[in-house]
Amino acid sequence: MNVFCNPTHAGGVVKRSDKFSRTMLEFSDAAIAHVRHGEDKIILSTHIFETDDHAEPFNLAGEIPCPGRQIRFSSTRSAGSHSSAIKSYLSKTVQSSTDAKWHSYESCFADGSIDHIELLQSGDSCPAHSEKHLQYIWPLLREDCLSELLTDAGKFVDDALLWIITDKIASAVLVLDQHCRLVRANTAGYELLKSQDILRSQGDGISCANSGETAQFRKTVRECADSSAPNGLEKILMLENKATQSLSLLSLRKFECGPAATMVIAMLPAPPDSKRIMMLAREMGLTKAEARIASLMQMGLSNREMAVKAKLTEQTCSTYSKRVLSKLNVNCRAEMAQRLTWQAG
């Protein structure tokens, strides 16, 4: 994302961020937004824009004004001539269909401030759905963008909030609306979508490895969103993982944050790194060879499967397995795996 300031100029880049782009490109080919910050106007864009060398600098500092609740959101005419240069440039450079058109919306807040948002969308998109989705996410998105631009700590907020998930248990977390469109994700979530092994992001929302799983996934998301249980309904899906040729567990749970705002949190837990398991096992008193076997046991492998991976005999693996259980003072492999997994988290 680029930020353009001073509406009398074509540009003047001030900051770069992925927040606006990641969100808006989920349902448009390009987007720009004119956001009020006190007496100033900040123009956000999903793409790089060749700026005016004479653009005046803009001082991004100070507290973020709270505009109050959103009191109206509707389609409108273009935001004005000062956005025409950006729109013209994006229309020529962005790879979109020939029938793509710009759609304009305005968001009005309780303090009287009005934001203008413009989306470039292809002919097969549904402006009505986009308008509803944008109305839902815009108050939160504008706050996130301003927080990132106007405060030193803003760009670290998401990472700080999701650090325990991303760093400790490496779970991919996706925040979806009831139409399966991505609202936000942590770093692991974006990496999951980028790999396209289990889930992928498309113009009409999040999809799975095959059409059957996609239909079931979207049906389950709607069921979670429509549930009368506030923040309580959780459903589990097993989805195909193309990379591992196995099934991965996906947890879906409703989160209700207001009368007209319901989200569904999708979480895909990832197992702890085997190197971390081995390091932990060594710290718990196991030898290097025993720690290696412990990491394979934690993966749920049999003695025969461990023998192949560790290049040992099956009898040797059996002996090491018994030593591991004895040294860790556990009664079975499941208890051992649970202890190592929890500690590694």
C-alpha cells in the first residue's frame, strides 16, 4: 500500500504498508481510499503510484481522532478530480479484465467526517456483496491503517497480539466474514493461503483443495455465523493437505463483536518443530539418540516407521522408546507426546 497526501497533488509517498492492500485486494483488483485525519486527508492505495516530485511532505504524528460510530455507508459518485490521476494510472497498470469498472462508496461517521472508498472490480464481481462487506470491515480497517501510520507502535500491534499464537504454536489464524471472505490473518495465516496446500484466497472468498471441501467449508462457516450461540459454537473440519497427502484439522468458531458484526475465526494448528522437540527432550535429560527417538514418537510413528527414518533396527528403536518413557516418567507414548507438545508450545 502507498499513502498519498495533500489532495492538490497527484501523490507524495509517505508510508508503505500491507494492511490496506491485503484486505482490499481480497475482493477488488485495486482500491483507493480518502481518509480524514483532523483537517488533513490521507489517500491510501493498494498499488504503487508514480508520485509528483513537487508534492508537499505530510507530517504523520499525533493521536488518532475517534470519529465515533459509522452512521451511514452507501454507494456514491467518484471522490473527486484529485483521485482521477491515481485511478487512471491504476486502470492502465493493474491486470484486470476489460470490463472492470470503478465503484465509489462513502462512509459517514458520528463526528461528521466522511471517508471515500473506490474499488476497481471486474464485471463478474457483485458490487452489492462488496458494498456490504466493505461497510462491515471499513471502521476497523481505517482504524488499523491510521494506527499504523500515525503511531510508532502501530505497525507492531498485530504482531504483538498474535505473537503467542504465531511464535509459540505456529497456528494459522484467519478471520472471516459470513461469506468466507478474509478480513484479517496472522503471518502464519497469510503463509497458509500463499502455499495453497489447504486453503486459498479467491475473488469470491476462501476455498479448499477441491470443490467438495470448498462447499462444505463455506456451509460450515455460514452455520457458525448464523448460530444463536454467542461466541460459543465451534466446528471441526478435516481438510486435504496437498503438501503432505494427509488430512489437516481446521477449527471454526463464531465471534460476535456487535449487533451487526459477526466473524468466524478459522484456526489450523501446526505441530511444534521437530528440532524444538529434540532440544526440549535433551533439556529433560535424554541423550541425543533418545531425543531423536522421542521426536519421532511425538509424531505418532511406530517402531518400524521410526527405524526407517532413524536408520536403525526396529529392536533398537524399541529399546530407545522404553528408555524415553522411563526417563520422562510417563506411562505411555500418548502421555509422552502430550507432554513434549505442550512444553514445546
